[in-house]
Amino acid sequence: MDFDISLTGFDVNDFESGGGGEEPPPDDKYKEQYGVIVMCDSEAHQESVFNDLSGQNYNCKVVVT
């Protein structure tokens, strides 16, 4: 290789074995989350859906794409 591999934080064995090394410990703070995206026709429709679902105690977030 034409570069200093030590700058990557890996060694040659890591590259040759496909990544190798120890697996990081599981993150005890990680919590799976599930979501649904509702595509709205307009900003007014988005507001209506958000208000309806929030009124039913769903945890909603507004997203604009």
C-alpha cells in the first residue's frame, strides 16, 4: 500500500481479514423504535393529520422533504 495505514486506526491484519477486531460491547442505552411515515398532499393536510394523531396520544414529529 502507498499510504501510512496507521493513520486509519486499523492494522494490515484488519484489512486482510475484512475488518476483524473485537466487536464493540452492546449499547445498553439503545432502544429500538418503530415509525410510520404518512405522505400528505399539503401543509394543511399535514397539520390536520399531526393534530389528529397527537390528539390520540401518538408521539408525532413533523418532517418536510
